[in-house]
Amino acid sequence: MAPRKRRESSRPISNGNGLGGCEGDDATSPPAPASTSQAQDDLFLPAQLSHQPASVDLTDLRPQNASPLNPDALSSIAEASVRDLLHQGQSANTKASYATAMRYWSAWFATRYGQPFELPVPIPVVLQFIVDHAERMEGESDGRGSSDRPPRLVHDLPMQIDRLLVETHFKGKLGPLALATLVHRVSVLSKAHQMRRFDNPCAYPGVRQLLRMVRVSYARRQVRPRQQAALTRELLEALLETCDSSPCGVRDRALLLFAWASGGRRRSEVANAIVENLQDHGERGFVYLLAHSKTNQEGVRDDTVQKPLVGRAANAMSAWLQLSGVQSGPIFRRILKNGRILAEPLAPRAVRRIVVERAALAGLAGHYSAHSLRSGFVTEAGRRQMPPADAMKMTGHKNIDVFMNYYRAGDLLNSPTARMLEGE
């Protein structure tokens, strides 16, 4: 597709409506202070109070009908406000995962102990939770596995309770939890105790040691978490081939290229992308301002928040904006089966669904998700031996170890040390 002629501009464009998935996608200096002590006080007092005459009683400034607060404890109103601010500062995914974890703790505790779940939780309960959900080799500790039958993998959650938790949809399937899920459930319980200022059973040395040994035993058995396959450029091209000229096809093509080419955006970042943060630079392309992300929760503006979108990715974005007429608000929006574009934005889960469905249409083997775009970008950068610092600036990774896991995976077969048998 030839690039659309665009007037050079560095201002945010206004193109907005909202898409979602096709239905089913789902000047004078101040006077010097009189003394050092006064200068220190001025730092902590409001300007209108810091230079009041000494004879003024500041308590007189309190309205007559207002009850004085206790400086050693929060009022109930302030406590509720703190909870609201803490809650609103969390991402939707974090809140959902915490809620799911606490629902499961409540259900498991009720079925295991026959009483309602409440905090604080005794240490033995946490230990029981771990052995109920962690898989281990039966009899290894006392040698029973070396007798008539070999050791077998077991966990302590009774089958009838396991079935009940699955049937009531508190648990996805029978059997032990995945190691990452088990560790997350304990972490959420720990956080709940910290927030309520209760003694934290999860910080007990015996609990921490048990979790560490669980990780070690899983590693010895070479149990690894299932990772989603990386969508490197070649595989991404296969997904793009499935995108036709329909509204869904045009949108999905723009979405996939935006997510991949701008540094492997997370699904929430794609779903939350807005036109107001998209700067049109004419034929040169776009620059997207990533004002908020998982690694930039406070919206700090630095040289990593600007994400370039050039070439094919810019052309695909232009085609989508032109077709949709989006001038403000969410860039990617839901589309009904009849092709009608809604004002409603795509949900993060719809971004995942688009990747999964396009991968299936392309006939790709393996398990894919929205994260495949992010890991694919880093893996491709490793293959092409792009400078890691430049690639990290695009992805926004703060943890070099996490980044290099994917980067090295892409560069392994290019390593000279792997080719010492080849040639001179």
C-alpha cells in the first residue's frame, strides 16, 4: 500500500472513535528567612502560614463545627480515601488477579477447614495450602519409593475437595496448581496481611524455605512454565497475510503492526492507546507517546516514552484511521459482524484473542498470545544483533535479565562460539 500523503505536523492528530473486536472478539526573590530554624519551618508550612506572627494560635483557624483529628490514627473517611487511591493506582489486571487469588483462598479454606476465611491466617494454614497444591515425589524423603513401586507424583488436596472447587469454578482443572500460580497465590495473601498490618505468616522462615524447596524440586524435575511462542518477523508476516480489506482486517493489521513495530507493546497498552498521543509526522510516519505502562506507572516523561511508527506500520495505521474516521479517543475499537465500527474500545483480552485467532488462521503451530508480539520483537532484535540498549528503549524493559532471556534466544544460532567446528 502506497503511503498516504500527510501534512507535516508534530501535533497530536485527532482521529477518534472506538473499536473493539469484531463482535465475538470479544519573579522577585523571597526575603531571606530570619534564622535557619525559621527557614526549616518554612519548608513544611503553607506559604500563608509560614510568616504568621508568633502570637497567632493556628488552632483558631480550625472551623468551629469541625471535630479535631487524632494525629496518631486515620479517620474512617481518610482510611476509605487511602483505600480508594491504592485501588485506583493498580492496573485492571492486577486487581483482577488479586481478586481471583483471594476468592480461591476463601473457597479452599472453607472446604478444607469448614469455616469462613478471615485474616490473619495462621502459619499452619499457609503450609497446608502449599502441600495441597505443590506436586512432589511420594516417598522420596523416607525412601519408600525404592520399595515395590517407584516414586509417583502426588499432592495433598483430597480428590473430593478438588472436584468441588473445579465444579464451583473456583479452580480451572483438577490437580496441583502451576508453580507460578501457587507462588502468586501466596504472594497475594502476603500482600493482604501487609496492607492490614497483620503479622504475616508468609514471611515465616519455614514458609519461605518450603516455597524455595518447591522451586528447587520443580527445577530438578525440569518442570518449566509454558512460555508462549515468540512472533518473530517471519511469523508476524504470516499473521498479516490473514488480514483482508474488511474493517476487521484493516484494524487487525494496524493493531499487529503497531504493537510489534513500536517495541512489542503489552495488550493493555494497545487497548489503551489513544489518538491524542499519536503524533502525525507526515510521510515520515507517526510517533506514539506511551504515557503510562507497566514499567512507568507514574507517567514519567523521558526519552523512552516516544515510540516511532514508520514504514508499513505507519501506512497500516493511516489506512485504519482513514477507514474508521477515528479522530479522538481509543485508536482500536470493537467492530460488529456487519462491519459497523463502534465507539467502544477493544478490551485487553480482545487483543489477545486477535493474536490467537490470526495465528490459527495462519496455521502456526504452538501457543500464542498477545505477549508473543513483545517477545517476538526482542527475539528478532537478538537475531539481527541490534544494540540491546536501543531495543530496550523501544520495549521499555527495566530488568536487563528479563530482556536478555529473549534477546539471547534470538542470537544463539548466530553465536561464533557455537560455530567453532565450522570452518577455520
